[in-house]
Amino acid sequence: VKLAVKMAEQQIRTIAELSRRARLARHTLTGLWRNQTRGISFETLDRLCEALHCQPGDLLEYVPKQKTEKEE
């Protein structure tokens, strides 16, 4: 999740400020900002895109899971 990049582009300095703009809980945004979440709801994604004036692809990046030796 490229949340920090989009926040910087929009000159949003804190999670608290984004929380107010997007109407989302701080702990939800903190998890996304730290890449410590397993998923994101469409509602959350919609609110973030609206607050940051962007598209979902601007926030999300696909990174393939690395295979372990057992999986190969």
C-alpha cells in the first residue's frame, strides 16, 4: 500500500488528518500505512480514493509472494 506517498503528494502530514478527511478510524489507516494489514474493504478504498483524489491503482501495488524452497 502506497499510502504514505499519496499522503505526501496531497500534503497530508498525519494519520489523524487523513482520518478526518476520509472518515476512517486511525487504527485502520495506521495498519495500512505500516503495511500491517491483510486486506482492505471496498468502502475503505473508496473513502481513501475520495480523500486523496486518486484511483485504487495509485494506492495499491501487487507484489508477488516469494516461494519458499518447499513450494518450488
